[in-house]
Amino acid sequence: LPGPPFTHQQAPRKMVYYGLTSCEQDTERYLDVVKAVFSSYKKEVPLVVNTMGWVKGEGLLLLIDIIRLLSPSHIVQMDVYDWKAMTPLSADYVHFTAGLYTKGKQQTKCKQMRMDGAEPWSPSEGAEDALAPQYKLLYIHPEFPRAGAAGEARVHSSILRDTAILGYLGQLQCPDIGAVLPLHSLLPYQVPFRAVALRVVHTDVAPTNILYALNASWVGLCCIPEEIQSQGEAPVLLTQTPVCDCLGFGIVRGVDMEKKLYHVLTPVPPEKLRLVNCLLLGSVTIPNCVLVGQQGVEGEIPYVTSDYNYNI
């Protein structure tokens, strides 16, 4: 494999903003997002689906749902050395096992031998479910001690997520300048309140507090098919989280209440920004080093504090 994602970022053909760091936090929306992304697959080239690796409890049930949804031709299952082995995801196992949102095929019990000595019977091949999964299972059992064991990774997922964000923000830097410019020195886009709708994905926020949550946040720049219905100059708020195209990401660097403008930093090119009419705010945050390591700022740094009560 080429390495961690932050080392070779590419513009996706299709992207939907999930807004959470784990599929466990909203499994139903996660499946909706998978459906939306998979719907654009044209089967021109092989498609490799990398699952979240959550296979305990409801995670295994969700994985079964995803297998039924995607109907893969091959499944590669990697076991862990000297660890309790997970059940092989054979086609029969997936066929008869209930998922988190889908039902498994009920096994037909064979009748017992009758008292007159007649032979027991089983259903014919034609009676089998036509929707039974048909794929080849490639089961890999590594011989490296503790390979793939939970908690054994050298780099935590949050660090990989931060490096991916930093790599993305690196597109804002001018390649001709040797020094890295701080984000507060870069020129943001001005977006009128009435031009985009807002939605917080991961929690409920009172409408009066939406702009507080949005300021200095990482957002998905999305495009919803519906026309934005603005009420004067007030922010436009969505009542439900849409499953829509995400064209990129940005940082809301400020909110101008007098001019009714959002100040957004993003490397997304202007021709794509014209399509953006929705900002989605999730639980993915700006890396701490971006806020703490700001050069040329005197006094207290906004949204940064060292005043903690460790007795709580």
C-alpha cells in the first residue's frame, strides 16, 4: 500500500460528508452515506471497499449489512495471530445471519425420519434464496505476533486524522514561499448568510447558538439539490441532516454579524465553490496545533485555554 492517507491525498469522484469519527455513533446515517457513495460506482474498474474494522457487537452486524448492500465478488478477511478468531465471513454465514438492519435467511429444518422408515428430506437447490450472496472469501491468517491487535497501533487514529487535515490545509500554502504562512494571514472567502444553509450533524444545538458552534470550526462544503429558502438576512438552518455531495472542506475563520457574512478558508477552487450551498458541521475538529501554534498573535488566543479544573 502507498502509505497513510495524508501522504497521497486525491480529489474523490464522489464524496459525502458523514461528520463523525466512528460509524458506531450513527449507524443508520453511515449506511445511508455508503449507499449514496456506492450509487455513483459505474463498475468500469474494480472497487476496493475498506471497512472500518469495527467487528465487535453491533459492528459485526453492521458489516453484514454492508456486505448485503454492496454484493462484493471477493471478501478479504484478515485474522489476528494468537487472538480469539472471528467467525469466517463465508457466504453461508452472511446469508443466514441477521444484520443490524437486515434479516438473515431462515434455515429450513429437515424433517426427522418417520416411524415408517421414510428418508428425511431437505429443500431442493431451486428452493434456495435467489438473493443469497455469491462471493469468494479470502481468509488471511498472519503469523506475526499481535498483528492487528487492538491498541497495538503505533499511531492513534486521531493523529492520522489530524495529519490528513493538515495535509489538506497545506494546499492553501503558496509553493513558491519557503515559510509556512499561518492560517490567520490567508485571505478567506466571504459567504453571505443567505447563500448557504447550516446543519450540525453530531448533536442538537439551539438555533441561537448555531453561529457560536460554527465559528472557528471544520466544516464540509456541500451541495444540496433543494433551493435555499432564506428568511431575510438571518442564517438558514436545516431541520434534518442531508445526505448530499461534499465538494471539499474548510475552516470558518469568522462570522461577521454586522455584514451577515461567513469567512471561510478552503483550498476548493472557485468553480466548485459556486455549487456549495450548505455547510455541515460535525465532530471532526481543527487540529490543536493549528490553534495553539499561531505566530504573530499577542495576548490570549481565541478558542484556546489552559485554565482547566482538574478536580472535576
